[in-house]
Amino acid sequence: MTRTGIFGGSFNPIHNGHISLARQLKEAACLDEVWLMVSPQNPMKRQADLLSDEARLLMARLALENEPGIVASDYEMHLPKPSYTWLTLQALSRDFPDRQFVLMIGGDNWAIFDKWYHSADILQNHQIVVYPRRDKQPVRRELPASVTIVEAELLDISSTEIRQRIREGRSIQEMVPPSVEAFIKQEGLYV
């Protein structure tokens, strides 16, 4: 069975930190593939802050062109909104019975995981890989058996900072792949 990591997010825009983390988690969690699930609407974020689904997906695909085993997925964009992880995992398991889906989330999301839609069902039916975030370090002894902590080197980059730098006319060259930077400039995004 193919082990496939699901790394969901707005990717508004995708950046080098996302890509580095996907690489590291793919290796550390012994995954065959990682699908960056470009989310159409995170129930915990405002829709107005997002670029179009198509623009964010295109940037993710551009960024991952030369990343073996890491792909940008539009799967969630074809599901009802808002996109709850439990419903996505159920649909994925039904549509891809030859794959074992592993949910990849940050320590910040793990800290509020009990508030997620059907969190107990996710825990019961799927392995979860948690990567610590700056100030969110899960306590290992308190984790359910289906949850694993994977240490990963996090690049100090955020999509919010990238958008701010663009608005201020500052460089984002070291923060995003060249193809993404070129697309943002060409389309006049985030100004």
C-alpha cells in the first residue's frame, strides 16, 4: 500500500519553508509521496484573504515541478465547502483504496486538534504526523498511539510575511522558488 502524506494548507503563496518541510516529512515518516492539498477554504481562515484557488494551485505546481514525490493536489477543490479534513480523508480513502493516507500537521494545529470536525474519527482511522512549530511543542507522553512527532528544521518563512514584503516593494527572492516569484511579479499579485 502506498503511504501518502496529506499536507494541507492555503499556500497563499507556497514558499521554500513548505517545500523543505514536505521533503523532510516525506523522509522522516517513510512516505512514498506527499500531496500538498491546496485548500479552497480553511474553516478557520477568512476567505477574503485568499487568492483564487487556481492561482494558488498554479503557484504550488510551479514550485514542485522538480520535487520528486511531492505533488500539488486540487482534490479538495472538488469537494463541498468548507473543506473539513475528516471529509477529505474519507473521500480520499474511498477514491484511492490502494493508498494509506497520513495526515501531516503542525504543532499549532495539534494544539487545537480537539476542535477539528470529527477529530476522534481522524485519530481512530489515520496516522498523524505532527511537526513542532515555533512555540507549539506537543508533549510526547500525552499523544495517542496514532500520532507521531517528527522533528523537522523549520525555515523561518511565512506566507503572511511574503505578502507584506510584496506590498512594501521588498524582495522575496530567498523565500519562494524562482518560478513562483516570477509568476507573482508577472500577475501583479499581493500588491
